Amino acid sequence: MTERSGGAPDPADSPAGGGDAGTAQPAPAFWNLAAVRRSDAVVEALATRRALPADPADGAGIADLLDPAAAAGPADLAGWQNDPAARLLRALIADVDAGAPEPLDHRRSCRPPEQHVPPGRHPRAGGPDDEPGPGGGQRRGSRVIVLLGVVGPLLTGVLATTGVAAAQSGLAERPGPGSGAGERADRGREPQAGARSGGERPDAAPVRGGTPLAAVHGTGWTWPQARPVMARERRDDEKASGQGRDDRKAPRRLPPRTSEPPAADPWQERSPAGDPGEDEPRGAAPEPGGARPFVRPQPQPQPPQTPQDQPGTGEDTNDEQPTDPDEASPAAPADPADLTGPESL
Amino acid sequence: MTSEARALRTAARPDEGDLGDLTTLAVQGDPGAIEVLLAQVRPMVVRYCRARLGRISGQYHIADDVAQEVCIAVLSALPRYRDMGRPFASFVFGIAAHKIADALRSAVRAAVPTEDLPDGPDDRPGPEETVVRYIEAERARDLLTRLPDHQRELVLLRVVAGLSAEETGNVLGMTAGAVRVAQHRALARLRAMASEESIA
């Protein structure tokens, strides 16, 4: 057994408080009882979210109130309203209770006085996650997004059925919300002003800075006539802006050429210019004699060649235009008749 | 819900005895008793966690998540719960204390969820009242952190969580009388600290 040091207090002499470690203040019980009772009344009111007791009879007797020594807190219970400790605890309770679930304890029969409750509304309806929103606010934005997601494919289908040529839909070369919009945007599309008003096409990616195509080229233009102009203009724009193959994410399809007279051949127009490069747009390239256009531009200007002369370009179909093998459409079926033999590879 | 659970739910004042009866039924697997038990426990746990953890970035989402974890842990532990002479509330708040300690150690700050735009008028207190209340609550938390641990736990359980003196004593291992004396001293200390800050 170790010897106690000289300065250490004798535990037998020190009056220990009830579970109150670290408090060296002796507590004479007989005169503090009223204060303890009064504090308990206040704490009970705070715990049950009731108003602080104003009636002195609620927490203590008159005799206790007349004894100034018994006042460890405010002399009258009404003074608890201004007590800083009670005020701070009330603020903490109000902050914690905001949005918290309603307790089932029937001790709490009243709402806390500082909680603002509008008429006709439950103060703490819902769980702690329901802190907000009187309207229980569902976002309307989700419905708008769903609407756009539905309208996009619908417009895609509408536009696809009009049979617009792929060369004119440089739109199809740009990634859009409806990614399939540009794939069939050139399927024998007839000019329909109603369907092509500038802001209705999700894939109406503008040539310049967001301007709808119809607005760029004016309303009333028709696809066949504007095609070569648009193709050239787009090439110029892409060259100027440095855009190129990166914009052409979606596979393209060239318009059917069976019903269209061979207009000015953009390939022939372009071929004297030299190597078009891989970043040139793949426009509609009607070949003389109605042959199918080739897919890959050749480094040297050449007349449009039949698919038999082109190695590896066996994806032509009667109804679909071949695409660039670098950006081949996954859905483009290969026509066995167009496949070249091994000797041409 | 069994008739016993229904009767316990409509009791005038649920005390530890009722909670113990509910616990017995819940341990036996009565779904109604489990539901009532959690409905009684959850509000106290939410308030306790909010008081202990406070707001993070102005929101109680961390505290509410911890409270949810506590309820899940209580629900998971119910089949294995055995009455060892301690009240069920002490079991619940013991779990809550561990979860809160884990949350305080965690340095992860989750993204703060934002409210949806209300579709109607907002009847809640205005921004001035909200800010004043927030400042007062933060001041109260600051003062509570300066109390001794035992007194702080007592005040949080007694005042914020809303336990009675008997329930608080059961959780902390004290008598109801000792709880009342300790809460009186805690209030006196809080009052003194608040007065000193006001003067300063």
C-alpha cells in the first residue's frame, strides 16, 4: 500500500457530490432542495417541449421563494424565460427539433412555443429528411427531363421518315441528345417546313454557333438544291474551325439516290482540290450512271468508282448508302454482291 | 400488431416498464412491437445525434444518417438482445454513442443534399429567425462541450433527447435524485458560462 502524499486530500473527508466529478463545491442539501426542484421543473418543461413554468407553485413552495439563499437560479420561475441557460437550451431544442420525427411520448403534449407552425400544417410531419418543403416538393424538372427524353426520339422518328439526305444533315455529324437522329435523317426526306423549324429538331446542330440550320440557310430551301452548297459550306466551316471527325460521332447514311437525279457531284467538284483528307464530310456522292458511291476518298482525284474496285468496302446496300469504314454504321448490312474478291485486296 | 403491442402504444406515459414489455415482444419477433419500439426510440435517437454531431455545412444530414444507422443496428441486434438487468434505452444510447464516435472520427464529408424548390409558399421561420436560432444553438453546443462529460451527457439525454429523470438515470447508471441534482448543477454552470461570455 502506497503512502499518501502530504498534500493529497483524504477521501474520507471530502464531501463527494452525486456523480459530479470535478466539482469541489460542497452542496448543502437542505436549502438547495427548492432550487433543485425548480431546476427540475424547468428541465422537465424543456424535455417535454412545454412552456417554461410561470406559476411559482409549479416548481417550489412560497417559503422557498422567500429564501434568497435558495435561489440558485432566478428567484421566480418567470425569470427562467430570461435565463441564459434556459434560453440557449431552448434554442438548441428548437434547432434539433426542426424536421425531426414527432416523438410518440405523450409527455410532450404541446409544441415548443418558439416553433412557428402555420395553421393547418403539422409542425414536424415526416422524417428528418423532410426538412423542407411545404409543398412536399417534387421536382418538376424530372418531368421536364422525361418529356425531353420522349420528345427527342419522337422527333427523330419524324425526321427520319422525311428522307433528308445525309449530306445536308451535317446535323447528323454532330452528337445530339437523340443520337440516332442523324442516322436516318437523310432517308428520302422531303422538305417540310413544319417539321424542320429551327428549334424542333434535337439534332439540328447548327453550322455556326448554335443557329438552327433553317435559320442559317433561310426557310424554304429544299434539300436537293441546297445539298452541294451546304456540303461545301460546311467543309469550309469545319476547316476554319478545325472541327472534323471528332464531331461526327454518329454514323451517317446517305440519302437514297434512286429517285434523285444525279446532281452536281460534290466529289467531282472536290477532287481537283487534292487530298480531301479523312476529316472531310461524307456527303451524298452519286456516281455517274447511278452506281453506288464509294466511301473512302482517295488521295488522288479519281472518278467515282464502283464498289467492285474498292477493297474492303462491302457494306453497300441497295437502299443504304455506304459509310466511311472508319465510322461504319453498325447497322449497315453488307451486300454480298458488292464484296470484292481477294484479288482486289 | 398484437393486442399487447397496441395497448403499449396507447399507454398514457410510456416508461421503462412499457419499453421493457415492448422489448420483450420485439425480441420475440412481434412486428407490431418492433414498429412501436422503433417509433418510440427513433425520435430520441435523432435528437440525440443532432445535438451531439450538430450541423455539417448547415445541414443535419450526417446526424440523421447516424441516427438511421443506430436504428438499423438496434433492429439488427434485437434478435440477439438479452435483458441483462439494464434498461433498453441504455442499450440504444450505447449503440448511439459508438456510432457518433465513429462519425466524429470519420473525416469524410458527404455531399450536402439540397432542398427541392418549393412549389408553394414557405411557411417556415424566416431567414432572420433561422439564423438567430442557429447561432443560439451553436452557442449552446459550445457551452455544452465545456461541461464535464458526465454532465453533458446528462443534459443531452434529459433535455434534448427528452428522457425522464428515471430513464436518464437508468441509462447513466444513476438514481433519479442524483440526476436531478446533477442537472441542477449543470444548469448553474451553463448559466455562469453564458453570463461570462455575455460580459466578455
